[in-house]
Amino acid sequence: MRIIGGAFKSRIFRPAKNFKARPTTDFARENLFNILENRYEFGNKKVLDLFSGTGSISFEFVSRGCPDVTCVELDRFHYQFICSVIEKLDIKREMKSLNLDAFKFIDRSPGMYDLIFADPPYELAQLAEIPDRILNSNLLHNQGLLILEHGKTNDFSSHPLFRELRKYGSVHFSFFSRVI
């Protein structure tokens, strides 16, 4: 896993060979952050990264100056990897990692976020429920943005809060917002 921009640009962290997560490709991450950096000032954003895997998206947000990033990862092995990178980068104040089920976090979380990124396994049976689960909860500020990473078999364009789709090879990002 390589951090592609910001203060930690070019830092590389290698998960073990038996790591099960499918990290977002460098190409897709770079393009996503090009879009986000042109739209948002990260210095005042509170970010949530659900189904964090390697934590690469969370590390990109922190590297670009986000002061408050929470990542949620169920797999204990992946969670430990994320914690080890947080330790190595010395970013405990900016980023916290939680070893929890993302759906339980959505249902119980008391906090609100400006940006929410969700990257569930593409084959997850409940993947299509994720936008409504998040958008019907109190997780996202009214001006906030939800970005859902998914494969080509999912189409969210008919969702009333869908705003745009970006495709980078097999990686698709659907953007949702209450703001037009």
C-alpha cells in the first residue's frame, strides 16, 4: 500500500502476503482525490471510512490534512495492520481505527461526518443497502458527501440522492449527497 499524496506521499506499507482485503487501486485513489481536492478543503473535514481494509483511503485523507478520520474494519488482522501504520506515522490524534462491524457502527454511531467513504467487498450481499443505511442514519451532515466504491454490476443512478458515477477500470465510485 502506497500513500499517493499529501504529507505522507510515497510512504509504502506492506501488508502480509495473506492479507484478504482488495485495496483501492492507486490509479482510482489518485483520481478520486483529484476530484475531492478540487471540491473540498480537507483541513476542517470529519471523515468516516467504512470497510477500511488496508486503511489506504483513511491514510490519504490524513495525509492531505484531515484532522479527524475514523476507520471501521471488522477483520482483526486488517484492523491490526491499520493500527500499526497509525503508530508508524504517529497520527493517533488525527486518526482512529475501530475493530467493528460497519453495519453495527452505522446503526449505533452518535457522530456525524462531512465525508463518508464505504468500500465493502464487491460481493457483499447487503452492498445495495449501504446508501440507504447511511443516508437514513444520522451519520452524514446535511451538506455531506457519501462515496461508495463498488464493482460494475451495481447501478445506483436511480437513487434519489445519487449525484454522479466515476469509473476507473473495474473500480466504480458512486457519489451521494442531499445537496444538488
